[in-house]
Amino acid sequence: MKKGKATIIDTEDEILNEKRSSCRNPLFNIFLVLFISSLFILQGSSTEKIQKKYFTGHLFPQSSKIEPRLQNEISSTLDPSKTFKVWIYFTDKGITSQASLVSELAEVRQSLNNRCIWRRRKVRTEENLVDTADLPIYLPYAEKVKSSVKRIRIVSRWLNAMSVEADSIEIQSLTEHEFVRKIGPVTSFKRDKFLLPRKTDLERVKEDNINIQYGPSFIQIDQINVLPLHQLGYSGKGVLVCMMDTGFRKSHEIFQKANLIAEWDFVNNDDDVSQDFLDPDDYSDSHGTGTWSILGGYRPGELIGPAYGADFILAKTECTKFEKPIEEDYWVAGIEWAEALGAEVVSSSLGYTDWYTFEDMDGETAVTTIAANRAVSLGVVVVTAAGNERDESWGHIIAPADGFGVISAGAVDSLGNIASFSSPGPTYDGRIKPEVCALGVNNWLAANTQNGSDTYQRGSGTSFSTPLVAGTAALLLEVHRDWTPSQVRSALLSTASRSSNPDNDYGWGIVNASSAASLNIALPRLNSYTIDDDSVGESSGNGNKKAEAGETLELILSLKNESSTPALSVEGTLSSTHPEIRISTSKVSFSTIYPFTTQSSEKPFVIEIPHFLMGYRAIFRLKIEGTNSLSSYETIIINISR
């Protein structure tokens, strides 16, 4: 543009110089004035035409600094004033000498949070505790960008970049700076609609054994074998967990005992992650309230999360409405903030696909994936949703689930079957994803009402399996304070339900928190039971393998040791909530149960069913204990036929 305009002005000067000495005729002077005027008219007309063509894409200058996907988007727009959200990446951080580099790094090292230092030391030596990625971006670069765009969104030290809002003219002008390395789009993600429970699942939930202490959340906790760790007193205490989500209703009763360390709203740039009740359109804390409650909620009889005793920092990194895109730059800012505060676990229940292709799911392309990889390299366990894209057009995992050290979480139902929506792997470069699974169908979670009152509901999605996995990671870090992200990941994968045969649906399988904790404690659990009423031995009945009124039953148990430690001298004690039922043999023994194997009791329980209990539902309590076993309690329900 400027070059074209200068050419026209130079032409006018040449004409004037050539004609000034020789053209003294008044008529010629009149002609000259008219001619020059016409040039200015033509200039304005030409500029308008050039601008129109220049920014409708036909003549938009191709720049190697502008990523092709952004270049194509700009070229396709008919409005030159349209604002784009873009990343401006810099070539360097303005360091001119080794001495200045050493000085800058020392200053950053001095400013690190103590929790951050402690966590980084698990994966780095003192000499490389900080590096150039920790340095702030070069201020003169930032000032020049600020003066050239409409708005600065966030600044990223790790990416050496700024996200801004700029039109195509401003974007083009930025490419002219030598310190600008490249310009790319800020990727967004549209959250999936809230997945409602299916009727068949709701009916099953009503029939499931509900532990009184855990309420309806018992199923999601029991499936990943968290209960033994809670029985031993572990709750994530002392572990700093960052929740990254839409916002959080901190006043909900489920969080009365939560230890909140810090919070920041990256969308509105303030220190309150709660809903703005003065804004009728802000209902932003619903999803975040749910994910936080699944991980760290505590309300006996209603809901208990795996890491209810952890310390928490809350980052609001997402926009308020389901139909509104969620930008990745807020996520990057959030995880940098969390790492600097010393977060040990990050739980994130969203991902990004807009602008990206499956080829970008290679563990090193997506912006959030790059940031997640960086956090893992600094000692942070990053747990993120695999996505709900299985039956959608995308059909793959979502960023940053493709990260190399990231733990991505798939979703299963209460029977352990993969959820119909849970995104499958692999990554583009062929790595198995997800890593592990947890319950993501009909989870029990805290919820909000528009009048601000507290309530609970069921919800589905990998958004809700993710905090269960992240909560388990927090438990492992409480048990083993020196564990690195790699060790946590390895422990989860090697003890999950499909560890010997991983695939791209379940990954390594359903998490087993107690086994992953490696406590050298045996964990015998009820595997199955059979009913014998064949009138052989101490049983007396018709031999149809069903409990009927008036029969004497032999109940034979099978236990499975869900740990890597042999279970010694295991005993089972059976009692009934019905005093009319007589248990003549109420205690049985088991020979040594070796790791991950099953063993039947040496003798059966003997149970006498009265004639008048026809059609009853008999409930039995089984206590399992051993010399090196963690005591556990199981419920056995037997329907008595008429």
C-alpha cells in the first residue's frame, strides 16, 4: 500500500519539474491543474480498489510468517475490518550476551514459589531448575505489538508469544517486524452438550449397592478402588491440585472443608472464579462445580471425592456458554500460572480441535499440548479428558490429550464398558490413547440451580472421568511425595485393568488406585459367589442353585487379591441384617491368595432360610481381613424365591 502511494507522488513531482520551466502558457497551466487534480482523484479511486482487492483475498500478500491455516482464513473473508484472534510468536527474548542470560535466569530463580521449587527439583537439577522458557518476553517487542493491535489477550513465557486481537491489516504489518517469528490462529473448542443419563443406566444405578458413607458417589469411587486408601487415611492431603474449568461455585456445601489456596479468572482477568450473579447470562460455574466436586468434594452420605483432603487452586479458563467457543490461550495462561504456584496435579476437562486436523494430534503441534508437555517436564502431573468425539465427525482424541507425558482419561460405564462417546486413540504418530479410564457415565456430582441453592445430579462425559483419575494421581503423590509425573503415569498404567493388553479404546484400562499406590499391603476383594442347595454336605434343597424359602444353603466365596503383595491368612466373616436368618457357619478361611489371582474359601458359609421369607431380599455383610491385608467390607444380596 505505502509503496503504491509513493510511486504516484513521485510521478507528480517529475511532471511538475519537467513542465515548470517550459510551460508558461496560462491555458497550459489550467490544463496542468486539471491534469493534476485528475491524478489525485485516480489515486483515491485506485487506493480504494486496491484495498478492496488487497483484503478480499485475491491480492492478500502471502507471508511465510503467517501459518497457512490463518492465511486461508484471512484470504476468504470479504471484510478487511474483521478481527482475528492470533498468536504472535517472537524470535528471541532479547538476550544479547551470556552474562545477561545468567543474570536474567538468576532473577527468575529467585522469584520462584517454594512449592514450585520443591516440585521442579524432583525432575531437574539445581543447575537447570530454570531455563530460557521461564524468562519473560522481551518488553520492547511486547510494546511494539501492543501499539499495533486492538487488544492484548494473554502473554506466554513458555511459548514466547502473545495472543492478540487484530484485523488483517494489522496482522500484515506485524509480519514486517524482524522479531516476529510467525503468526498463527488462537484455536477454539466448542464444548459438547451436557450428556444426559440413559434410562437403562439410571435404573441400574438404583439397584447398585450404595455405601452409606459415600452415598451415590460410591460407584465411581469403588470402581477405581480408592476406598482402601481412604481407609488408610489418605485423602490427597498436602498435594496441590489445580482445577481448570468454566468457573466454580465455591459456596456450595460440598466445598465447606476444601482448602482453597488461590484462584484466577483468565476470561475476565480478575481474582474471582465464581458466577457473576449480576449478569443474567453468566451461568459459568456449573461444569466446574461438578468436576471439582468429583475430585475433591466432601459431603458424607452424598458425595466424597478421591482427593477431598488436597489443597486447591482454581483457574477459570473457559467461556460461560456451551455455544460459545473456548479459546486455547486462556488454557495456556492457566497452566503457566498453576505451575508457578507449585501445582502438582492439573485436572482439565476440555480440549481443542478447531483449526486443527488429526495430523496435528502428534504430541507436539497443538498449542495446549506444547504447554502441557512443558508442565510435565517441570514435574506437574497433567490429567486431561480424552474427549467425547467417538461418534462425532472428529472421531479422535482432542488436544492436549495427545501430549507425550499427559495422562488422558477415557470414560466407562458402571459395568466397565467403554462409553459410546469416549474418544478413541491412537495419536497421529501411533501412540496408544487414552492412558486409562474411569467412570464417565451417570457420575454423581454437585450442581447448581439458578436461584443459587445447592443440589446434586448425574452427568456423563470424559469431563467427569478426568477428575477421578486426577484425584487418584493426588493420592499417589500423597503416598509417595518424591514421585515424578513419569512414575505416577507408570503406576497407573501398569496396574490398570487391561495393563497386559492395552488398546485404543480403554488404553491400559480402568484405574486401580490401591494397587497403583504400591503400599505392600494385600487387597483381597470379593470376586464372586455361588449358591449350593443340592442336599449334599450341609446344604438341603432342590439343587437348582437358587435360594428358596425353607432351604439350607452353602455359600461359596471367591476372593481376588488386587495388589502385588500375597494375601496371608485371609478370613471372611458373614452376618445378616435379618435376625430370622441363621448362619451356622459364619467364618471361613482362605489359603494364600497370590497377587492378582482368585481363591475360593476352604469351606462354605452355611445359611438356613426360614419358610416365611418367601420373596424377600436378604442382605448379608461380609468382612474380609488378614494378617497383611487391609480390612474391607462387602455387601451380598440374595433374592429368596417363593
